[in-house]
Amino acid sequence: MGERKRLKMTQASVHKEPGQVTGIIWRGPTDLQTYAALKSYAAATDQSVAAAAKQLIQLSLANQLNK
């Protein structure tokens, strides 16, 4: 594969929409327990994991900022 084609493929794979941020990396047992709890919460509230994470971050920040 040529260098130019490889560069185009790399650029396409890292393209993000406006407002999109890099995903969270879950490593180790504590992180995996947290992810499992998040996934369970998302299922219980009929949301995607991403939507549930965003909701919980917004609520947590609002609570912290209003102390």
C-alpha cells in the first residue's frame, strides 16, 4: 500500500464529528466494574451506554458545582 493511501485511511479513521470526544478507556478490575455498573444503568434506563455516561457526568458536575 502506498504512503499516500495509508495516510488517507488513517485520516479517515480518526475523523470525528463536531462535539465528539475520545472514548473512555476501561482497564483493570475497578474500571471494568465501573463499566459494568454503567452498562447495567444504561439498560435499566433504556439508554445507550454513551447517553447514560453523558447523563451521569452532567448530573455529577451539576451536584459538585452547586455545593
